Amino acid sequence: MKQYTGLIFFFISFAIFAQEKDIWFSFPNKDTTLIGFKDKNGVIKIEPKFMGLTTASKFENIISVSEECKDSWKSYYLTKKGKIVGRDSLYVFDNTPDCENEGFIRFRDPKSDKMGIFNSDGKIVIPADYSNITKVRNGMVIALKDAKKEIAGELFFWTGGKEFLIDINNKILIENFPYNDELNFYSLEKSKEKGKDEIREYFLGTDGHYYSFINFDKEFKHWLKKALLSDLSKANLEKHSFDKITYWKEPMGWTSEPKSKFIHQNYQFIKLKLKELTTDNSEYFVSSNGLNPFIYETAEYEKYFNNCREAIDWLYPVKSIIISSRNKADSGQDHFEFLRTENGYKLIGVSDAKNNLN
């Protein structure tokens, strides 16, 4: 029998901590060239002075900011108490500075070109000893050490080095931990023996215990087969759908309808396409993405984005089923998007190659 030493949920304390904080909200100056922050009551906490790399719309604990100083720019991290740290040390990827997660934010030492992490007080909790590190997720990060940066045009990639799973105290939990963005770090279980759950990945820790995480891809495919494809009735489709379903319709573009109306109007198409997935000769694949902030803009999706309007795909991924036409002469594909929510996967978006949706 599998013996557990208990579930480990580091994130609970961080979530409670965040809820007790007074969140500030960004606002622009008159000509929208600068932004500042005000509290929930509209009291200005920071007059508009930030620009450029300041992307946070909410100020929870610590943010990346930049401002113009005479004829130059200065960038740094700013805490809620006004402490400035990490001058000219912003971690920027794809022209976007890092956004805090669980009260932690990444930085890059400009001299060594290595990465570390600040906590919400601006203190270094993980020193800049690593080639690359992920966001903090459930009190843990994947860290790459001693890798070599290879440049290819305007892009770069890492070669060599060693990957670890470490905690926020820089303690190694698992050695030789390969990066995998399909792992749900908030599902961590720790046990004395390796389990046999088919949707989990198991890793031997430095303490001799096994650490396991749900694999999103395995979880979704198991859910798809057991919960959805086994019953393609209208009632079951509605049960496993988001309140609104977004779809592409010419010439309107992206639009949405309440799930009951959309499923009623398009039931035969949905049923036919999803039923194809149960046949032997069906041609489809599943991809993983984050929720698109330019399509899903309204309030009900807010919880699935962080303070910088980035999709929280490390907890709420979007699984897309892309179905190819059985007609080889037809290159069109149909897409079904499912968002992982607190209540399981939900159908959230559909696009039809032949534009037959109503």
C-alpha cells in the first residue's frame, strides 16, 4: 500500500498572504504616457511616473518598473513599502519583464548574466547562481545551472547544464529534474513509495521520498475519454462547458454566446466532430496553450490571468483539440478549446473550418 507523508501545498500560505494585502491598481496620466497606482478607494499611492517596461496592472507585493531620468532610462524592482532593489537587473523575456507570482519575482544579474529571485520585501531568497529559472509555483522553481547560452540570430537557447527542482530557500528537492510545462506543481504529493497513478509523474527526491505531480496532458486526455466522449448528450456538453462559449464567425470575427444557446444551435456539429475522436481513423492532436488575453477580455476570465495580464497557464492551461478533415483535399481544421478551471476542464472556444457555426 502506498504510504503518504501528506499533501504539500506551499501555496496556501501565499494565497492567504495575498488576500490580506491591499492591492493597488494602475492608472494613466492625462495623455496616457505614464502610469501610477491607486488603492481600491481611489487614493493615489504613486503619482504617474512609470513607463516602458512597467506592465503590472495590479501592485500586490513587488513589481518591475522603468522610468525616464533626464535623457536616460532606469529600471528596478519596487516593493509595496517603496523599497527599490535590483537596479538595472530586470529579468526580461520576449520584451516583457517578469511579473510576481506568490510574492516572488525573478531578476537577472547584468554582470554574471545569471538569475535569482527576490521575495516581496526585496530580499534575495535565491541568489543569482542559475542560468535560468521558472516562476515560483507552489513554493518551488525549476532551476538550470551551468548551462551555455547559444545565440541563433535574434534568438537564444541553452545547452548543457543541470536542472534541479528547488524550493524558495534554495534547497534542492530533486536532482536531474527535466523541465516539463505539463506538470501541475500545485498537485504535489510526497510519498515513501512510488505510486501507480496513471496521470501523475513520479520523481525521487534528495530526501529519499517520491514527489509526484499531475501531468496536465494525461489528466486532460483521461478526462476527455471518461467524462466527455462517453456521453455526448446536450446535458453533458453543457455540464462540461464554460458559461459562455467563444467562436469564430465571419464576418463578425470572435464572438460568444451563453453555453446553452450555443450548444443548442450547434449540437449536431459538435457531436459529430467530437464523436470522430472515438474512431480509429480520426486525425487529431492536442496542444497546450494559455488563455488568449486578446480574445477572452471580460471579467469572468480575470482570475485566469496574473497581475500583468499573462495567462496563468501553469495552473489553468488551455487544451486545444485540432481535428483534421477526413477529406485529404481539404486542408481546413476544426478547433475545440478547453480551459482547466477550479471545476475541471470546460469547453470555452470553438472554430469551424467551414464557418458553419451559428
